[in-house]
Amino acid sequence: MRLSGSITALATPFDPDGELDLAAWRRLLEQQLEAGTQALVVAGSTGEAAALLDAEYDALLRSAVEIVAGRVPVVAGTGLSNTAKTIEMTRRAGSLGADAALVVTPPYVRPTQDGLLAHYRAVADDGALPVLLYNVPGRTGCDMLPDTVAALAGHPRIIGIKEAVPGPERMAALLALRDAGFSVLSGDDPTACRAMLAGADGVVSVASNAVPRAFRRLCDLARAGDDGPAAGLDAQLAAVVAFMGIEPNPVPVKALLQRQGIGHGLRRPLLTLSQQHQDEATRMAAACQDIENACITAAG
């Protein structure tokens, strides 16, 4: 498997009572597929995986596999703070039909680089699913360094990395590891265009929940080396992408999805978007629609 292009880290829709809204989930999946999204991440951090009960995780992943029906890869978030539990979760995702596992560096426990090597090798050696590494030190408190990634990149069950450190030096160090069996994906929407123009294989995006066509087009342009058009579309998306950071993820993107008729809120301790940002969310939702319409016109 080689993951590339526009990959959406899906939000998880809840109904007004805080229960899973599987009808809205189906609409979100179909909307993504129609827009050309090239892979889907279920129950990652944007999907509020830590707030899901085991049965809910199973229902989300099982339904995603059924709805997608092989059209694009389904990647399940399985990373936990302990290796044995991560292996167990990855086996579970494999049994439910996932195509690959997104395995974040163990949150909170802050392992050493040697600890990370041992962790990922154990998960990959178990063989339940191909493993996509995920480095997001701003959330986990743990930074997997390029030398550690290099030591893992040759493992036949480790298929790539989602890197959320935005600096160009970090991306350049990882791009040196790219080959036919190892993809380098941006995990940072604001710098994804720059990363792809430099050679990254794609982006795992939060904003593409709300603007999937635009992110597919951005990926196509940037990966083809069309610098000017890619930069122009990236500039159009800048305000929407910046809005995603106005409060903790996935609060802002779920405010936009709610305005699209997909879902109604989050689970504590996350709360819905603050009142002071509601008008901005309405403006951003309208901007998303305009950008998506422009992409439809450009494609037609």
C-alpha cells in the first residue's frame, strides 16, 4: 500500500444528545468520496478517538469500511500510550476491515527515541496492519526525530509517516527517506502546499473535512509541481485553514460541519465553539462553499 494525495482525518459526528450520528457519518463519507478524497482516517485525534467507547469505535470503523467498499484506503487510528494496548487496538482495527493503522507517538508518557524504535517495531512486527507513523509533538509531548524515522523506514510493514512538525528543515530530512515503500505526508495544513511542492506525497488534513474538493485540487496541483496555481489556491484556503486553529481541534472544523448539516457537537471536556467565534464560523462556512463551488467550476 502507498498512501498519497488528499487524505482526510475525519471528524466524528454526534447527534444533539451526544450519541453517534451514523446517518451524518454516512453523509460525511459520501461527501468525501464524491469530492475525490484519496484516503480516509477514522478515529484519529480529529475523530475524538479518546472519547469513543469500544462499541462506538467498532461501529464507526465497520460502517466506514462498508460504505467506502474499497474505493479508497480506510486508515484507523490505533495509537495509544502503551505498546501492548496499541497492538491490541491495531489487531481490532484489522479485524474490522481497516487497510492501515495510523499510530501516533505514545501520548503523555514521553518515551525516548530508543523507546519509540521498540514501540513501532513491535506494532509493525505483529503484522495486523501496515503502519503509518504519526509525529505530532505539540499534542503528545514526544518528538520522533528524523534519525529514528530513518531506522524505521525500511521495515516492510511501516509504510510512511504523517509529520506535523511544520519546519521546512524537518520535512527536508524526511523527504530524503522517501522511496517506493515509504510515503512522507504532511500533517500540518498551513504548510502542506509547501511540503508537497518540495516532494511530499500528500497531506492528512483536518480542513479537508469542510473543503474536500479544494484539498484534492491543491494536492493535484502541488504534487504536479504547478507552483503558481498551487500557491494561488493555498492562499485562497489560508483563512479557512487559520480558522481551524482558533480553538482546539476539532472544535472549529465541527462548527463548520454543523453548518453543512453534519453533526451537532463534541464530547467533554471539549465544548462547542465559543460564542465570540460563531459569526466568524458562519463567514468561514460561506467561504468554504464558495471555494468548493470554484473547484467544481474549474474541474468542469
